[in-house]
Amino acid sequence: MIFWTNQLSSVEIERSLFDGHDRKVIISSELGDIKSLVVDSSDALLFWADAKLKKIESSSLSGENRKTIIDNFKGTSMIAVSGIDLFWVDTERHMIVRTNKITGQGRVEVMSQAQHLTAFIGILPTPPPDNPCSLLNCSHICLTDLSKKQGRCSCPKGTGMVLGPDRETCGYPPTCKPSEFTCASGAPACLPLQWRCDGQSECSDHSDEIGCPECEAKHFKYVQYF
């Protein structure tokens, strides 16, 4: 899933699938100025730093079980999560601080003189889970449900493309089967592949006979029986 903040009219946290479908607002109240938003995939948690409310909060990926981890902090704009630890940048004292991501206890200064940071991420050195998308040959996007160990192909939202009969290839309607030829325009939309370059045009735009390799003229003998 993709998570982002919408701060145009009212401050909200939204999410959607990678293809832009199933967009929904998951948190819409008691938000001020979100400066950093982090997804903790290991424990299915969402963390964010609110510079206006001076809080670092967390919730489930659906926006439930919301709670405050750090309250009344000073000068932070970047956070990161790695394992059981939550890190944030204290921009007033120019240091990186670590604490327990669940309880907010056990604060430790891990680096001083951390000035002019432009990016801050946490990396957990664990082997990646088996990706069900490796079993598919999606033409555009593959969506995964790791809890069910399943993957499915999808097409980018807003493009007008749809999945073809093979459930892996995106195309513009109508979509023809792999064993069929797609006419460029007009009707019919799909033809048996063996009708391509057979010397007789079945597509109304003649596209099934365009670009065919040159071949020798065929000669026929006609026999009439009495």
C-alpha cells in the first residue's frame, strides 16, 4: 500500500493500493503539520511526526489503535523505524535520538552534531519474504498480500487499461486472447491468429493484411466435373 498526507484543505492521512485504487482517508482528526510519515512493515504500524502538535504518534495501517509515542518534543522533522526502535532528529540540539517504538521509553542519544540532514531512513537487515509476484509476469503492476502469500496483476488507475484474459497483461479494451489478432480499429476487434496475412482482409481497416512478409503468388488450377 501507499500512504501519504493531504494538507490542502484539512490535514488527513490517506492510503491506497499501489495502482491508485481503494483510496481512503484513515485519519482525519487532531492533525496539525505532519513533517514525516513512516510505514513499519515488520509490525504493520504507521508512525508520523506532527511539528505543530509536537507529537510523534502511531496507529495500525488502517488508522486504528492510535496513540502518542513522544509528546512535547522539540525541533524534529524526520523519523525512522528499525526493529523495535524509533529514531528521530532533534533539529534544535542537532542530534539523533532513539527510543522504544511501542512505549516511547528508554531515550538514548545515538549521534550528536547531526546538522543539515536531508534524508533519514531505517533499514532492518533481515532477508526479504518470498514475493508472490515473482511467480507472475505482470505487464505493469503487481499487488501483493503477504499475509495470504498471494499476488495479482493490476493496471494503472486512470489510464483506461484493463487486464486481458491472461490476467497478467494490461491493454486498452477490447482485449484479445494471445491466440488472436487485434484489429487496429473498427470491427471485428479480434480475429483468429491464423487469419493474419492469409491474403484476405477480415478487419474493416485491413490491418490484418498490413505489414505482411512478401510471399510468392499462389497458382490454382480449377477442375470442372460434368
